[in-house]
Amino acid sequence: MNLNATLFAQLVVFFILALFTMKYVWPPLMKALDERANKISEGLAAAERGKHELAVAEKRVQVELQQVHEEGSRRIVDAERRAAEIVEEAKRHAAEEAAGIIEAARHDAAAEATRLRDALRNDVASLAVKGAEQILRREVNATAHADLLEQLKAEL
């Protein structure tokens, strides 16, 4: 065999194989590599978007937490203020009720004192009449001497 012919045949086969590879094998391989590169770049872009969205979400969460904290503080302050108002209102109501009870007790005490004074006057008048009866040794008619007894009650 001739070395030149073999070399030439191998060169032709090599070029045919190279053309076949470039025409049928290389494009799907390059397409797969390009698709892979696109997927990787899309994944990296999505990861960057995710990081950005995460940072935005964290900022939004911090703002919302701050707002919730402020609102909670406001509600606590409002509740404490309302509790103080309720306590003051209860104290005022209790003071009014106590004043009413004290006034009613004073009124009852004054009425009882008046009743007791009247009863005492009647008892003293009766004792005076009995004493006068015994002194005079005769009966004093209470109806006949009503004016005198009323005057005696008034003096007492």
C-alpha cells in the first residue's frame, strides 16, 4: 500500500467525518450547550431577582412590624387612658353614691331625732299631768286642758 493513498483516503474520511460531525452532531450539541447556558443565566437572574424580592419583602416586613408595634403601643396607651377614665368615673360615682347615702342617713337621723323628741315631749307631758294629778289629788282632764298641754309641749 502506498502511503500517499492511505494518507489521502484517511484525509478524505476525516473531512467527511468532520463535515458529518459539523452538520449533524455539532448543532444539537451546541444547541444543548446554549440551552444549558441560557438556563444557567436565567437561574442566576432568577436568583438575583429572588434576592432583590427577599430584600424588598424584608424591608416591607420591618415596616409592617414597626407599624404593628406602634399601633400596639397606641392601643396600650389608649387602654391605660380608658382604664384611668373608668377608675375616675367609678370614684366619682362612688363619691356621689356615698354622698347620697350620707345625706339619706343624716335625713333619717334627723327624722328619728324629731320623732324621739316628739315622743319624749309626749312622755314628759304625760308625766307632768300625772305629777300634777298626784299633787292636786284629783284628775286632770287631758281633753279639757289640751291648750295647756300643747303649751307645755312647746316649752319642752
